[in-house]
Amino acid sequence: MRCRNVREAVQEACDQGRAPAPAVQRHLEHCAGCRRFHEICRSYPALLGEAVDEELRGLGEPRLPGPAAAGRGSAFRSMSRRTRRIVIWAAAAALAVGIISPLAYREHAASQIRAYIRRDTSLFVDELLSARLLETDNGLLSDSRWFGGTEDIADLLGGTGLFAEPQE
Amino acid sequence: MAAEPEQRCCGAVGPRQWSWRETLKDDRTLIQEFTEQGSRAAFEILVRRHVHGMRRMLYGIFSGNREDMEDAEQEILLALFQNLGRFRGEASFKTYLYRLCRNKSIDLLRRKGRERRVLRSYSEDRALLLLPGASEDPEEMAVRSSERTEILECLRKLDRDERTVVILKDLEGLPMKEISRIMAIPVGTVKSRLHRSREKLVQLIEGRERCAAEM
């Protein structure tokens, strides 16, 4: 066996807590390098553990979080991933509704106002155009009703054919 | 649980004698008590049970820098306290904790950008920590201290992931599968990294032995 393979096998054996296979042991008997490798592999975890623990000895008791820590974002964080996703979507939807509704309402109100204006304007124009007009002394056209005319079509028929004549 | 432990677990926890019933409870029962009933005592037992392993891992990650280890420990315990409700029990609690430990430590290292300073400050910390105890034979203590110092020096020469994998396998005795979950790498990578780390470590130890023999 080659040293490289032996060292792999030694590590496998150490990981599984068993003695190396006979072929590996035979190699170890005559290869000082691999033998030393095997010895160190077996012995260093204990020494390393001791050394690390010695350094950890001075660390003292763990400082556990106080009651205040429980409230810090824990409600959201403690939710499952699916619930959090639902909460995020719901919040986004609420935000969208909050932004879109006032805009939609404003647009609706504006369109109603525009409709009122259109209707009133057209009524006024209609009324203006349908009124019997009379040429007054100063040459202006005025609604014949202001001068005693009637809304009756007979006013037109009885007059010049264009404007209602003021009644005496 | 009585009201008394509720008050005790704010801040540093003093030595406390738990009843045998409490200490015999398994991790899942303690987690259930903490998440469902809000039992801080259960959380305290859980932390005390695993804090040593967690600190060993932190030692590997931070190469023994005490200040960073303490900062990381605080962050880990806080995160654990706030997020334990999300533990789904798919892996063991130990795996979950060590994973949290690794992630928080990496965050901390990134945030502080201290990875280089860790190595510089290490030797000062170590000099304070390795003072001999009064009860032991000074000569024997010196030899052991020297051995420990040497092996820690060798460990320090490995990179962070190599140190972590060696500590998780050889000190904590975790199976490869759990280490792969903790480190978020495939089992094969864990194995090859572990073998490479050990070979490196053994070479470093042998190198130091040779140097000592030549002197």
C-alpha cells in the first residue's frame, strides 16, 4: 500500500472508532512516517480538546437574553415562512388599495364634475339657442321673453318671421 | 415552572441546581415548553446543555479571539431566543444551533472585518489565559501548557473552515452528515476537507516536534 492510501485508511478508521485494517497495520509496522501519523491522529483530539477547554474556562456563564428581547420583532420572525409570505402579500395588497383608492375616488369625482359641467353648459347653450330672440334698439339680440314675448312658436309666426315683435 | 427562574435568566446566569426531572428532559421537550408556554427556564437548560460545544465551535471560527467570541455568543443566544419557534425539528437541535452559530459568526466577521485582527490579538489573549494554576505542579503544568500552546498554534494555522470541521468532528464528535448540514456543503466535501485539515495539522505538529528536537 502507498503511504497516501494508508493515511486515508487511518483517518477512516479513526472516524469510525475502529482499528486499521490488517494490510494498513502491516504497512504501519515498517513505515515510521505513517506510524507517527497514526499516533498523532489518535492522540491529538484529546490534547486539542483539553487545550481549547482550558481557554474556554475563563468565559464564565452564558448571558441569556432578557424579557425585552422577546418582543423585538419576534411576532413576525416566529411565523413560518409560508405565513410570513402571506402576511407580506396582504400588507402589499393593503398598501396598494390604500394608494389606489383615493386616486380612483378623485378621478371618479372629477369625472362627475366634468359631466355636470358638460350637461349644464349644453343646457345653457340649448336654452340660448332655442330662445326666441329680439333685436333691441341698441342692436343686441335679447331673449324675447324679457320684452313680453312668449315661448310660444306663434310669436315667431306672428312677427317678422325671424324675431318676435314686442307686444304693445 | 415557578416564577423564580423567570427572573433569574435575565442577564448573566448564576450557578443553579436544576431538579433531575428538568435536566432529564430532551431537547425537543424543552423547545416545546419554551415555544408553547414561554418557559425561560427551559431555554436556560437548553443553552446550558449546549453552550460548551457552541463555544468550542466559536473558538475554531474566531481562532480564540475572546471579544469576538463573546459578541458572537450574545448574538447567537438572542437569535436563538427570538427564532426558536421556527425550529421545525427536521435536524437535531444541536445541528440547528451549530448552523446558527456558523451563520451568525460569519455575519459578525463580515461586519467587523476583523478576520486579520483576530490573528494579531490572539497571542495577547492566549498569554493571559495560559497562566498556570496554583494547585498543579509548575513543571508539569509548564509542559502541558507548552503542548497545549503548540497544538493551538497549529490549529490557528488552518483556515477557518478547516478549523471548524476539525472541531466539529474531532472535538464534538458529530457525524459527517450533520457537519455537512451545519456547514452547508456536501458530505464528500466535508470528508475531503477533514482529511486535508488533519494531514495539515499532523504536518504542523510534526514540524514543531522536529524544531523542538533540533534546538
